[in-house]
Amino acid sequence: MQPRPAIAILTPGILTALGLKSILEKLIPMAEVDAFDDARALEENGMERYFHFFVATRCFVGHSALFAPVRKRVILLTSGQPQPEFAGFRCLDILRPEGDLIRDIMRMHHGAHHGDHTEGIPPQPQTAQLSAREAEVLALVAQGCLNKEIAQRLHIGLTTVISHRRNLTEKLGIRSVSGLTIYAVTMGYVDPEQI
């Protein structure tokens, strides 16, 4: 007998976890749904068991390295419209009305069985292509470096750093340092331990 497909939910909110678990068990009765409030418990349970991971954005940012190998199977749980920092990720707005939420999950489930893991999910902006230098600047911004420090470390002029930061803002649509930091961590430009 084949094992049941498994779905993991990782969120610090118990009500969110229980509500989503209940919806998933009704919509996909053949699936085993496990809810976790701690990433370590999820990891100890065996990441390879799970077909999908429904993960709160806060948990994802704090444990992005854990989810890097399974990135394509992660669905981020957002509260409202997804932020530009999460471009390229599938997102599920948990604040939507129940009917819309169920429809999104059903479309996702249908798409997964037909080879399209993004079917039915509101389109996310494409991940911006950064130059190697822009990626270096982004990583240093995320690590808390000021423009002058970045210029010294990369042996470039201050105006060049400012130009790269302006390009990052235009390409990513992210204006704040905290937003750039979240983007850098989630996209793997910087290790969370370096922040």
C-alpha cells in the first residue's frame, strides 16, 4: 500500500494552523496534514515526507535555509497581498473569504495533479534578475552596511553604490532596508546568520 501524501503547515498561530488543517483535510481527504508551530519539530519529522509546505512568512524568513531545497513546494501564508520580497513564491492570502481560499487551494491541488504547481494561485511578480554587483550590494545592505562601507568593501565609488541601490529599488520594488533584507534572505543572497 502506498503511503498517503503528506502536507505540512508551519505557523506560530494555532488558529491559523487548525483552520487550514481542517480545510485541507476536507478538500484533500486522502492527504495526511500535519501542523507545526516550530521549524525544528517539522525538520525532525522528516522534510522528505511532505508534498507541500504551507508556511507563514514570518517562519519562512526565520528558517529560509531549511526550505531552500524544497522551495518549489512551499506555499507562503500571507496576510493580505504578498510583499515584493516574496516575488517568485506561491502565496495564499489567509485573510481572503473562506470561499475564495477554498477555491485557491482546490486550483492549487488540481494544478499539482496536472504538472502545473502554480495553477489557480494569483500570479506573483517574476523574480528580478540582479547583476553580480547588485547581488553583492544587496547582501551588504542586508548585513547592515552603510553606503560608505559598501563602497570601501567592494572598492567602488559612493555614487556607484547609490546607483546600484537605486537599481535594486527599481528592479525589486522594495524601498526599505528591512524589505531588502527579507528579500535577500528569502532568495538566498545572504545567510540569516550573517545579519
